[in-house]
Amino acid sequence: MLKTIFCGAIVAAFVSVSMPALAIDSGPPSRASAPGSTTDGQPRSLTKHVLQYTLVRTGSPGVSIPQETNTYVDPATDIVCPSSAANGCTIFAKVSVQIDPAGDTTWAICPVVDGNQMFGGCEYMGTAVAAQYTLQTVIASMSVSAGTHHVRSYVFLLSSTGTAATYYVEYSLATP
């Protein structure tokens, strides 16, 4: 009986010490322009989108990637936001690329629309190790107006050269 009470007291002490820390509201993000937040730091409401279509392309380009150069891995793809979309459209990209770097390097996958980087893309993904195939995936989006838009993706190696071994891309168009 004494063991049960003692164990119960330890659990109660642990819960009373650790649980309040979980309930503390840390307030808005320190950056007023944090992704997914409004300028006052509050979360944006979610917007329902209706998927119009998705284009999928895969390949093994074997393209040489020079150091510090934007090297496209897929051909340009046209995506059309219909004129009937009064509030424009959103283009979503899911891009996976496998590289074989000649030396250790930090690298990024950068989906672009009409030459502009998409939100969520082109972030450094860590270090790819020399002579070891490395696969990463990025998911990004961009709001666009009605009309035809050109979408494609490039890789960027910061401190080495390499080869783009394979890629898989999904470009989707949705309307809010």
C-alpha cells in the first residue's frame, strides 16, 4: 500500500511539474511575416481549393549540375488558369530529385512559375555526401492570375558539381 501511494505521489508530482509547461501559450511567432501567418502573427484561415488537374512527369536526365548554377531537371510545362477563375488559381508542385554529387555539398530543389520561385521551394536541404545518391522532395505553391503559366524545377548545388540522376514532378492546378 505504501509503494502504491509513493508511486502515485511521484506520478502526480511529475504531472504537476511538466504539464503546465505544455499549456503555456508562447504567443505569436517572433517574425510578423512568418509563413502561414498574417502580419499580426495570427494563423491564416485555411482556404478550400478545388483540384482542376495534375500533371505528372518522370525522367532520368543524367544532366550535369555545375556548382552554384540553376540547372533545370525537367522541361517547361504550361499550366492554364482559366479566365473563369475570378479569384485566380493556385499551382502546387511536388518535386523529387535524386542527385549524385562529386563532393559534399549543400543543395536545393527550386520549383518556379514564370521564372519566380514558388513559396516553400528553394530551401537548402542539408548536405549531400560525395559519390552517394541523395533523394529529396520539396512541396511548394504559388497563387497566379488567369492565363498561361510556365512551370519547371531546377536544382542548385552550393559547393560541388554533380549529376541529376532521376526526377519525379507533380504540378497541380486548383481554384479557391
